[in-house]
Amino acid sequence: MTKIPMTVAGEKALREELTRLKSVDRPRIIQAIAEAREHGDLKENAEYHAAREQQGFCEGRIKDIEAKLSLAQVIDISQIEPTGKVIFGTTVTLLNVDTDQAVTYRIVGEDEADVKQGRLSVTSPIARALIGKEEGDEVSITTPGGVVTYEITTVEHL
């Protein structure tokens, strides 16, 4: 089985979601199903079918999270000695050499990724191009708009 890299914050968020699904959402859905059954004929009961659909989604998400947590390899970047190289969990500031625009990304696990929040999945093309590089290196990344060259200005262990 392949381990799934995850930051400490990512693992915490998944555990919190799992707890909410099991202790809040699941009982609420079970109650909704019980109430819908009291309304009679289940074939034409839209509330019942909606509640059953919610139950299926909730149980599927619970299984998905449990599987991810069982395969999780939690990496605490604060416990790794800074080397100046881009690795999982580091925060990287890039300077577009053509436009002089700077962007900052943190390289995280797939479930934590949110480009708008500055979090890149370790499996994304940008992150894969950056892994192993050092401050001062230039990296050319193929994007839908063409090849973009970035200079790595800082690599931080936050």
C-alpha cells in the first residue's frame, strides 16, 4: 500500500471532519430517515429518498477518510532540519522572471491543496518541478499558457 503524505494540520482537519461526520451528521441523518418513514409510503416519499442519499454520501465520506488516515504518512516539517531544498511541507516563494510577480506556495498533501490559499498538492506539476530544487534555482514549468520560468527566492520550514 502506498503511503499518503500529509501535514500535521491536514491530518488534524481530516480527524475533525471524521468526528463531525460520525457524531453530528450520521445521527442527524438517521433521525431524518426515521421521521421520513413515519410519513408512510416509502416509494413516493421524497424526504426518505433524500435522507437515504445523504446517508450514502456520509458513509462513503467516512470510509474515504478512514482509508486515507490509515495510509497517512504524517510529516511534521518543523522536525526536519532546514537544508534550503524544496521538500514536502516547505513554503516556497517564487519570482516569475518575465513579470517580476512573486507567489508563495506551501507544498502539502492532495486533500489539503487549495491554490487560492497558497497550498499546492505535492502531486501537482508545479510542486513536482520544485521538489529537490534550492533557493536561487530557476525552474521552467509548462502551464496551459506556455512555459513559465520561476526563480526560487526563499524556501521556509514553517
